[in-house]
Amino acid sequence: MSDNVIIQMDGNYPDISSGIISFSNAKTGKSVSLKAPQDFLSGIYGVKSITMDSGAGYTILPENFATLLDISRPKGFKAECYIFSGVGGTSVCFLSPHPLLIGIEDENGNKVEKMITPFFLTNYAPSITSEGKLLAKEEHQPYTEQVIDFISPPFQYCDNYTVKVSSPLRKFPPQDRRLRLEVDVGKEMDYILIGRDWQKGFRLIFDAERMIIVKGGELA
Amino acid sequence: MALLESLPAEIEASEFEKFFEKIKSDFPADEFPELFIHYQQVDDKILILGIGESGECGEQAYRAYQENPELRKYESTTRILRAPKKRFLLR
């Protein structure tokens, strides 16, 4: 176990491009590991990338990934829908009934871990084109009724942390706001977002195609 | 620091919704903007294994399962009592 992990990201985008990312069910111990980049290129488990997303509040995994971790969608009153909205579209998710331990390990064997309760995506609609239809679906009622006014565009947002980014490909000035990233509109959920629920307790530095994760720091 | 003094905490199933309401009022949203709860029901009892922020709730539940593996036999679930809307914005 280490306090400092360095992994590669994909150019300017914080896709994890090296190391091992593991997920373990806190209750059953069932776990899955993905080795980058080979397991992403092969599309094992249907996952083609994992993004350390400073703009996502929570960690989101594809629904088909749940069964690999002994997790199934809750039934009855526990089966609440949660709606995530972004410039790329709208996602409908369920909350994992069990916490997961996420581990990120670099090529030198240094590892950082954090327990979180993630979400699993069940439905997705790209921006504008079909968000309304997605939210109106019978199966999502009554959970989507209250969110229509909240769904972008436009929405206002401000946050109180600074993300510092540099890259040989592009310069980013320090920003007292969210890191704005180019979004692949309509991208299917064949990827995993590791959100700020994981990032709390770590300092993340995006530096020239590297992601430096320092345990014990504040969000940078 | 755990929101409840000792976990796991046992509650009568019939009192569960009241317990939710008490938690919400005892821990105001401005101080505790995010509250997750992990629990399981065994007969007419609810066992609270974790409560707090996402990670904190998960850590408590994990410890409970480690200390008492017998708890793994029972169905369990997680609910969100409260979360800031902006956490549901992607970028």
C-alpha cells in the first residue's frame, strides 16, 4: 500500500491508461480487476475505458458489470431511480445495495483504495435528442417527475475546488471551477466513471498525460 | 466519526420510517448534506450497519461484515436519505 500512485491518462482526457483498477464487493468479497490498457482494448466485461472524472459527483458503472460483483438491481420500494445529467446526456441509475472497495494500482505496485457506494447505469439518452422520452418512461416513475426542471440545458453550476491541468498537447489554466472536458456526445456506457465520491481524501494532479494520486490530500 | 454512537444499531422494523425522519432532523442538511444508510432486515428487526457520507457508510458496513461474517447471510441494501442535487450533474 502506498500514498502515491502515478498512472497514465489518455492525452488530455482523464481516461486511465495504465495500471490495474479493481472493484470488490464489501459484503461478499467478489472482486474484478481490469488491467490497462490491455483489458480495455479487449473489451473484457464490456468495459473499454475508466475515467477519473472530476466533474462527476459519484462513481457510475455499467449495469452488466454489477453481476460480476454479486450485485443485482434492488426490487420494490428499494428500486429507486437516480438521474444524472450532463452535457453529454442523461443517465438513469440504481444505487448499489452494497458498498464497493475501489483500488487503483500503478505499474510499480503502489496502490490506493477507497470504499464507496456507486451507481449502476440502466438507461442512457444523449443530450437533447431523447432525454425527454427517457425521463417519461413508465418504468422510471415517479422518480423522474421531479427532475425535469433540473435537467440541463441550461443549468448553472459552481464548485469550490481548483483543478490544475497541464499537458504537452494543450495548456489548461488553473480554474476555480469544474474541469471542462471534451465530451463524446452519445457515447455508450461501455466505460466506468470514477467520481468525486472516490476522490475525497486524495489529491489528484493531472500533469502532462500523467495522473498523480496522492493519498491524504484535498481535491486539487 | 460515526453519526450513531455505536454500530450496528438495531431498530424495530415498524419504527424504521420514524428513525429516518429523526436522523434527518437530528442531522441538518447544511451540516450533513449527504447521508447514505446501509442496513438489513432480519424478521422484525432492522440492523443499521452504516450511516453517513457514501464512503463513510461503506467503511462502517465493511467493518461490520468483517467483524461479524454471519451478517453476510442476510439481504442488505443501501438508501440515500439525502444528497446534494449538484452531485447528480456530470460536469
